[in-house]
Amino acid sequence: MIRFSKDIVPLGDLKKDPGRVVRHTTEAARPVLLTSRGRGVAVVQSVSAYEDAAEEREFMRAVVEGLSDLEAGRAVSLTEARRRLALK
């Protein structure tokens, strides 16, 4: 969650001291909202936070797809899945 009092940075500040902005994303474990003329233009976040969020989105998509398959009657038993995948 962005803390507006601490995590909004004018684009000019990023140009002046990019290292400070990058350190903030890592140390605070929150993204930084970059602004230009008072409007949000980009979000900077740590690589680990980006990877975590991407993994979570991928997992949630798989869950939604699985629930959709169940509702549509596209399901097989565990025994049948193991047989199809040649698992013991």
C-alpha cells in the first residue's frame, strides 16, 4: 500500500537522486509513485516485489481458470488425472 506522505516522488527528484528512490522501494518494501506536474506517471518497485506480485497474479489466474473449468463440467478425478499423466 502506498503511503502518500512518504511514497510519492516528483519525477525531478528521481532525476536528481535515482539511488535514493530505488533504495526507498527496497527498504520500505512499498512502491513509489512518480509524478509529473502533480499527476501520477509511473510506479517504481523493487524487483522482488514485482516478481512476488507477478507470481501471485499468475496463481490467481490459474485458480480462476480451474474454478471456471469446474463450473463448466471440465473436471476429472485424481485417479483419471494420474492415469493421463502416467503417474503412480
